[in-house]
Amino acid sequence: MNRFLPFLSLIPFAGANLDCFAQKPTNQPNVVFIYADDIGYGDISCNGSKTIKTPNIDKLAAQGVRFTNMHSAAATCTPSRYALLTGEYAWRREGTGIAAGNAGSIIRPERYTLADVFKNAGYQTGVVGKWHLGLGDQTGTQDWNGHITPGPSDIGFNYSFILAATGDRVPCVYVENERIFNLDPKDPIFVDYEKNFDGEPTGKLNPELLKMHPSHGHDMSIVNGISRIGFMKGGKSALWKDEEMADVITSKAVEYIEKNKNKPFFLYFATQDAHVPRVPNPRFVGSSGMGPRGDAIIEFDWSVGEVIRTLKKLGLEKNTIVVLSSDNGPVVDDGYKDQAVELLGNHRPAGDFRGGKYSSFEGGTRVPGILSWPGTVKAGVSEQLLCQVDMVATFAEVLKVKLPAGSAPDSENCMNAWLNKGGKGREYLVLQNVNNNLSIESENWKFIAPGKGSAYSALTNTEFGNLNQDQLYDLSKDIGEKVNVAAHHPEVVEKLRTKLEQIKIAK
């Protein structure tokens, strides 16, 4: 059965099939999307960091367009990645919250994705790095020792080399083309998120075995001297070493570019840095003076540099669009005692913005954003309101691919704004915090709808932005969202509340 049948059935002409969307490549640009993890707007030096130096990112920004109002679609990882790849706000779908390590595939095979846009334009498509969108058909039913399906190949990717979930969750293995990488069949892997396996140590019961201790949670199975979320045993030959993770996935990204240098390609390169546990390679340890979190950001900058150097070496730089962003805002203590708080100093991970990861405030979703296409995209700075959810529609326009009816319902074509051609960004943007509470932005106004949940987390030192009353902020005068002006502008509140309700029931 064609996995696009639900969408194709909506197209109003006979004989429609996937081929009607395919375009033959005509010197199309390669596209590399580099996705940081938990790196905030203020964590890179071209956005104002005085402490952490990111020369490779800065150079990319200098030769391209740096976006000052780029957003992830949500303030946490899984919903941001879902929105990025599907062009649909994650809050529209059940089961798109932060995924467990044994979650089933959240993006189902019938969904049309960003990878499909490129594949239908004749591109090779690859994903390397953090996945965190589930694997297999249903939660907890994966055959970790066989072909784990559905997976990335079912939603448009020709090649995949991924973490099954994220670095702080089991299974702590790489998965290449939906099979665990370097697995010894004589030593199978077992995964459970309910109970431990007999005889297996945990961070909670065996802290003497740890080289990094949890600050909250993260006290289950121990892998590489670090306790994680969830339980696993076996698969010793396949277990990753955190210190080598950036090297491994960066080398796979470079290898993918080299292998596909003679044909158009799309690479989704999603790094682990600077998500917990932060265990940078020894050559980066101490490089920031801010402990593992700062060192991991410098390691991320190195990964960016390796990709750019590879493109230059192969003569691909001028025919490659490189986009860089982050999945959500920053968090300092996210579950491990790594001195990130103690060594933060004057550094402001979210820059001038309030909040961070998990939050409805700007720090939760306003993230680094850069697009470089040397010789084609004019260098500069853009203040246009943009969002990663628009990558599907925008790159469909760049590549002249027609989207199937019903696909990417929330994605808007902002090509001229992304390519710095003077086009406008979004008129309205809906954003989501960790509690699935929504906010809406338009013309420098930010309305946070009343929502349930705690206002603050002492564990992560994060303001969630949850209140049982209207919040309105004038971002043109109050970028730090310090003064709630809802009572002074009831007409703006009503306009944005009405628009938010309309968007919620649309599509």
C-alpha cells in the first residue's frame, strides 16, 4: 500500500500518484540542516555571548543571514522535531510529547515529511544524530535485535545513523538503517522502562559506579559510568561512549556528504550537544572555562566546522544551503551534577530573553537561526518572525515540489524571508511549552493564554510561564517579558485570543 494514499486520495484529479510530485534535479542546491540540542539564543558568540566562543558558527553567520527571531515550534525536543519534519504543530496530535526511549514511531509512515520533499525532488536524503521520535510500531514492542520498523526509511530518509532517543535514555546504542550498529548477536539487547533486570546495577543503588552523578532523576541503568532513564542489559559491543559521540556522528555526517557529493543531497544532522549528559571529548574539556555544558557548545561548534570544511574541500560550498538552529531554548541543570550552574558566571544562555527550555517565554523557543548559501543568499541580519515548522513548505517552494493535499497543514512558504530576499515572515505563530500550553505571537505582541501547571520548576530553575490569567507582552519595548500589559491592551488580547482559537480548530 502506498504510504501517501490518505493524502493522495484528497487530490482532485485521477490517476494521481507519488510521481506527480517528483521533479528531476536541475543543478539543485544541496541542503544541510544542522540541529543543535538545548543550545540557547545567547549561547553562541554571534548572538552576543562574551564567554563562549563559536568561531565556526560565527563565520557561517557572517557569510549568510542571521535570524534574530527564529523559533522552534515548541520548547521541548520531541514536539519541535515532529513539527520540523511534518509541518504540523505537535499540539494537534496526541502522543507527541517528550518521547520515552522505547516509544513507537511518532511520525507514522503515511505522513508526508520534509525528507519526502527532497526525495521527491530527486535528492538523496539522510539523517545522522539524535532522533527522539520513536522507533518501531508500538511503545515497548521493538525488536531491538532485528530490523526496527517503522523507522526513518518509512518517512523519506534513504540513510540513517541515529540515537534511538537521546543521550540520557536507554538504549544507549546507535541505530544504522534501523538495525543496532555493531551489535553482537550472541549478546542481545533487552530494554525495559518499567522494571530493572536481575543483577543489573543502577545509579540509585550503586552510586559508587558513577563518574557523573544525577541531580534529579536519571538514576536507572548505568552505561559508561553514567546512569540513565530506563533499564537495559546486554549489547556490550554496541554501547556508545559519550566522550566519542560527537566524533562518531560528525564523522558519519562527513561520510554521508562525501558519498553523495556527485548528486543532490539533503542531510539532517542532529547533534547531541549540548543535551545532558554532557560528556565532551577530552580535547574540549576545559576549553570554555564553564564546565561540561560550555565545553559541549564548543564541541558543537567544532562539528559545524567539520561539515563546512568538508563542503569546501569537495567544492560544494557554493551549491549547498546550510541551515543551523536548535530544537528549543537552553537549560543549565537538566538532571546531572556537571557544575553547569556553579560555573555559569555572567553567561546568559538565553541572551536577553526570559525563560528557557520548557517555557512559554521567549527563551523557550527563540533559538539560534542561520542560513548560508554563498553567492546566492545576501549576508545580513533578519528580524522577520520565522519558525522551523515552515521548512516543509519553504523548501518545497525552493525545489518547486508540489505538496500533497492535506500535508504540512501548519507550514507556510516563507522562502523570500529565509533566503533574505526582502520577504516577510509569519503574521501569526503559535508556540507550545512543556505543559502543552499555547502562546501566539504577531507584530511584536506575545499573548500567553491561561494554562495549567506550575509557574516554576526548582529542579531546572525554569519559569514555565504558566498562569491562570492572560499574559500580554510588547516585545518591541519589553524583549525580556517583564511587564504583563494585558490589562492595558484588552483589544490586543481579544484579537490574539480569537486568532489562537481559530488556529486551534483549523486544519
